[in-house]
Amino acid sequence: MKIDGSFLQFSILTLLGGATIIGFYAGRLSHRINLPTIIGYMALGIILGPSILNIFEEGVIQQLSFVSEIGLGFVAFTIGSELSLASLKRMGPGIVSIILAESLMAFLVVTIAIYVLTRDLPLSIIFGAMAPASAPAGTVAVIQEYKAKGSLTKALYAVVGFDDGLAVIIYGFAVAFAKTLLIRESYPVTTNILHALGTPIVEISLSVILGGVIGVVFSKLVAKLHNFRDILILIFGFVLLATGLSIRWHLSFILTNMMVGFVFVNNQPEAVIRRVRTPLNQIMPLVFLLFFCLAGAHLKISAITTLGVLSLVYIIGRSAGLMGGAYLGACLGRVEKKIKKYLGFGILSQAGVAMGLSLIVMDEFTQLSAQYHLPHAGIIGAHVLTTITATCIFFEIIGPILTKFALTKAGEISVQKKGVP
């Protein structure tokens, strides 16, 4: 019997089902060798993706992009639901100083390091703007897998939750300034930089407002429910609603969903919060499996070959900036010793947000190059996309491992589980 090519082309549902089953066992295998399960999910994604088997080819990955968006929406909601104002008050102003210090330090260290290497100020500023963006999914997945509890765990939730918002603001300001520098290289004109700098502020503000409104409605409705199944349905519906509206209106769906969880956890009694967290914790392992499998499929092994001096400087600069900034902020904020010592290890993951920003840079700077006849802008866009894609592979592998290391050293993973996760 002759088998044509169409026989080997599987439907989207078949691919998702197969990836879920195989991913489950890949996660167990990863756990058995004392690595976070998400490493197994990502490894499977890389194998199934364009880099090796190409079962998840580019077209399929694009069709499944909504799965990644839903996954990030759930992660953001989970982070928001951990940001209790009462808890943050108990942690004190130290958390604010950590968030500001680690984000700004990462931006400054990477900008300076890249400038020393390249003597290209616009390129250096753009790379600096990429550095603060984190991948909260990796940190949250490790916390939930090992059921970590304690002050460091709460601090990690707060930092990875709020620093993405700050990262978007830094990015908006930095890109506006870099564009101005590029245009003035060839055209000594005055650009409307104030308008450009106002764009990220508007996006952040509208995301917070939308999330706040949806959060109030969600809180009122879910407080009346007691059934596990009913609560799960409502959570799923509101995460999809917040994500969809944010994408439609070009807002940050991460901030919107985080705000939904934040509003909920701060206006409901503890009994209601526990009722919501129980089904949420049950569904998150499946969300993580699909999200990180697709994240792995996005990562191309060929990108590793592009790792050169620029990529190494970015990796070292970002790591030093985040960890050094977190330590400095912790010292200034006078937080407890284990947060000061280990928090920096838990915030290195970088993937979705940074890769998304690098794609935006590529698109905007390509247009800038064509509009103003600036070849330099096009070169910057290509360098940023290639380098961030390559370095995200490194950070997505090392980030969860170091998060587990930090939580273990801090004594917040009470039982070192082996075997079945």
C-alpha cells in the first residue's frame, strides 16, 4: 500500500493529545533525575518542533499560539492571586526596593556592557530594555511543583509578578529614545519623544483598569459558588475573557490577568480564596505541560550556533544585573537574610515576554529602516531577535533549575520528593 504525505499529517487535536501523554511521562522522567518537570516538557517541545522532528512545524505552532496565551493568562492570574496586600505589608517596603533595583540594574548593566563591546548606543539601549523582562511561568511552575512555602516563595511571587509591568515601561521609554537617536543620526530633526514615551504608560494604565473591572465582577460571582467544578468553569471563562479583550485592545494580557487575581485575593475572605485556589492548583499542571511544550517547540537549536560574544555579554550582564540588583534592593529594604541571599537565583528565567518584545523590535525597526532609509535600524532589529532567541534557550533551562536551588537552600521545599511528581 502506498502512503502519501497527507497520511502522516496529523490534526491539531491529535498533536495536542499525543504531546500531553508523552509530556506527562517526560515530566516524570525529568523529576526522577532531580530536575523540574518543566525541563522535560521543554525538551519534548524541542524534539517535536522544527529543530528536530518538525512534527510541530511553524504553521502548527502559529495555530496553537492561543494555547500559550491562555497558559500565560493562567500564570498571571495565579501570580495576582498570591499578591495579598496584607502579606505585602508584612514583607515591608523591601519588596518594592528589590523590584526597582533588579529591573533598573539589569537595564543599566546590560546597556553599559553592550555599549563597551559595540560602541553602538541605540543597540545597547534596546538590549538593556530586553533584560528586565522575566518569564514568571518558569518560577511559578517550580514553586507549585515542589509546593514551596515561606517568605522567599512569597517574595518570588511578588517580584516576578510586578517586574514584568516595570519591564514594559522601561522597554517603552528605551525604544522611544533609541528611535530618536537613530533618526537623528541622519536627520537632525526634533521628534515628538513625549508622545512616544506616553504610549507604555497608557498601555499599563488601561491594562490595570480592565483587570480591575473584570476582577470585581469575578470576585462577586465566584464568592457565591461552592462546587469545585463550577468554580473551575468560572476561572477558565474569566481568564479567557481577560486575555481575549487585552489582545483585542492591544493591552498587556499578563498585567490584566494579574490584576484580576489581585483584586480577587484582596476583597474576599480566606475561605473563598481557598475554594478558588484548590481547583486552580489542580488545573495548573496541565496548563504548564502544554505551555512549556509549545515554548520548547518555539526554541530552535540552530539559534545556539549564533551564540557569540554579543550573546555571552548579554547573558552575563543580565544575570549580574538581576542578581546584583536583587541583592542591593534587599539590603536597602532590610529584608530577611534568606531573601537577600537567594532571591536573585529565582528570577533569571526569560522567554515569552522577551521574545515577544524582540519580535516587536524587529518589526518596528525594519519599518523605521524603510521609512527613513536607515540600514542601521534594520541591523539592530535582526541582532536583537537572533540574540534574544538564542539566549532565551539558556535562561529557560537554567532559570527553573536555579529557582529550585534557591527554594531548597532557603528551606522552603520541605520534602525532597523523588519518583512520581
